[in-house]
Amino acid sequence: MRFLIDECLTVQLVAVATDYGYEAHHFAHLDMAGQKDWDIARHAQENDFVFVTNNAADFRALYATQELHPGFVILIPNVRADLQRRLFTGALEQLVVTCSSRKFRRPCPSNAGHGRPAI
């Protein structure tokens, strides 16, 4: 699973995902700052990224129009970097729980065999 972190969030979320064994990229590292929301959503979908943002209003509407997409994570409310890390860690923990559940019908996304880091 690959994560694309929005420019409105801390670059530290890349390390959080990496600690779980996932690939992650931040806008600051991809020279994508200032792009329009629909271009961001298209880029995420075309490159198989789960998009991570705190811009719930705009991206809910954009993703609702897509028939199929890799997913997106909304971290709300808009908070400091340390709380963003905690919220994203919680989302990744939930992903681990959901994937280990028998109710999850799709193959679980790989995290390259890494264990969960200490929170």
C-alpha cells in the first residue's frame, strides 16, 4: 500500500507510514505544491496512492465521484504535527485490525512483514 500525504499535513507522516512498512510520499518531496484538488485526486488514483489529507469537504466530494480508488484517509480536525502523527498511527492501527479480521474480503495490503511499531 502506498500513501500520498497532502501538503496541509506534516511531512513527519511519511516516517509514520514507513515505520509500519508502507511506502509514503509527501507533496513537499514530489514538487506538487499548489496543485488543484482534482489534479491531486487524479494523481493519487493513477499512481495507486491512498491519499491522506485533512481537507474533508473538498476531497469527500471528489472521491465520491470516483467509481473505484485506492482509498483516502481524512485526519480531522486540523491539529499540530504531534497529534497528526497520533491520528495517522491510529488509522494505520485500524488498517492492521481490519486486515486481520475475517470480515475483510479483499487481500490485505502488504506492509512488507514489518511488525507494528511502538506508539
